[in-house]
Amino acid sequence: MRIIPAIDLIDGKCVRLSKGDYATAKIYSEDPLEMAKAFEAHGVTQLHLVDLDGAKSAHIVNHKTLERIASKTQLKIDFGGGLKTDQDLKIAFESGASQITGGSIAVKSPETFLNWIATYGSDKIILGADAQEEKIAISGWLETSNKDLIPFVQDYLKKGITYVISTDISKDGMLEGPSVALYQKMLACMPSIKLIASGGVAQYHDLSILSAIGCEGVIVGKAIYENRISLKQLEQFILNTP
């Protein structure tokens, strides 16, 4: 299972929210590049970079920060937040993203999202399937749609998607443990997906649980910034994972 630390960006700074609420934003670092370098120094090879300004603005905003991190580290960056047009996507990839995550776009403009999969391939395009009580949430989680999580993912699986990041919003940033039962349910229904768990990871043991149930990756955010899981522990997990 891949360990994927998260950096969420507001005004070019590294922040974390609780349950996606922008009013709860807490700054953890003024310099996301230094944070990214610290991850890399401990054996991390992947990074989940979220443009929260972009998610709110409905267009890419923090692409200069993406470019800075991509050009000064070897990290493979999955970038999301505010990607709504072909031009946004072009900017993200030209700025150094290895993959992008599309969430709201997959709900509001499925034809655009499907075109991205056809153009760039399913290895480059990740489906962001974030949910509140198993209903898909969009627009930086400011809106809940009427779409049910599992049928929504199943539909895109038939249309070529491979990677799925799923966040249970009620768990995100709360440090109360991930939605293990939800991920088990998703994997039982869709054993072929590469499921990346996100939200709620609070302690080192959570990583082993998510690995054991078959998650392909896990995004870790606040647990790192609040020193619940040390970078040394992440390094050990990466070294001990085949």
C-alpha cells in the first residue's frame, strides 16, 4: 500500500481543515516545498496536493506551488482542486503533476471528465469520490449531490477509471480513525478498483488496517502535522511494505 502524505493549499500555505470546513483552516507551514522535502527525505515518493483556493474558485489557482514542488523534488504528485476545464488540466500537467484528481467535474460535467480519461489514460486521471453519508459531495465539499457513492464509482469503473480516492467527509481531519467499513464495502462491490483511502487516519495502526483490507494507497494529513504519526514511522512502514 502506498503512503501518500497530503498538502492542502490556501494562499500558497500548507493548511488542514476539519470536515472540509474552510473556517477551521489551520496553517501548519508557510512553505509547502519544505514540507514536501521533509516527506521525501523519509522515503516518501508520492504526494497528494490539493488546491483549496482552486476548489472554491472553480479554476486552478496554486499551480506555481505545484511547479515549485515538482521541479525541486522527485515526488510523484497527484494534484486536485478546481480543475474544471481542459486548460486547467493542461496547466496542472505542464506544472509537473503526475496525476490529477477530478471530483466535482465528474459529477457536473461527466463528458469533460470522460474526455480526460480518453485523452490522458486512466493511469493519469483519478476519480475523486468524496462522500457525506454515502452521498457524493462536490465544490470543495460545500455541496452534497444526490448521487450515491458506490453506484457513482461503479459507473465510472465501467467507463475506464482505475484509481479512486474516497474521503468520508465526516472523518476528515477529525483524527478518529478512517472509514474502514465503508472501504470494505466498496472493495467487496468493486474488487478491481485501486482504492486510495483518505480521511480520519489517526495512528500508525490505521495504516496496517487499511493495508490489510486491500486499499491500494492511503492519504495521510493531519495525523502527520499533529505528530500522531511521525515521519520516521512512515519511513518504517514504507520500508516494511513489499
